[in-house]
Amino acid sequence: MGVNGFADTSEELRIPILQMDPQGYERQIGRIQRVKAERDSEKVGAALQALREAAQGTANTMPFIINAVREYATLGEITDVFREVFGKYEEPTWI
């Protein structure tokens, strides 16, 4: 008897398809633009610079990430700092 030997095949399996909100993307972009307009850009810049300096050294970067988030830095801005310091990982390909 195989793995599916005890599966109940008497009922048709129905998996609901995820329906995306067509305006979801625009709504999220609007939220990010609003946050960027209302935050203190100097504090965000200072927090990202402190994160950059921590990443270039041996410090634990988590407190610097948390501080950047508290200043309303976006995930993209935070990950840009890490890409700038460490580069982008590319898995080696073997032929």
C-alpha cells in the first residue's frame, strides 16, 4: 500500500484560489509615500547611517535595525544598506 492508500477519494478536493485586490498595490504605495512624507528624514538618514557603520564592523546590527524601524525606515531602505555593505548573494552555478 502506497502513501496515499488511506486517502479519501470519494469527495472532490476543492482548493480556493487566492483573489488579489486590484487596488491593493496602489493603496500600499500610497501608505509608503504618506509615511515617507510624514517621518523625520534626518532621523531616518542618521539611523540608516548608524546601521551602515554597524554592518561594516562587528557590532550586533539588530539594535540598529530596530532603531531604523522606530524612525520609520522602510524594509527596502534597510535591506539596501545591507546590499550596499555586503553585496547581493548569487548562488554559484556549476556546469
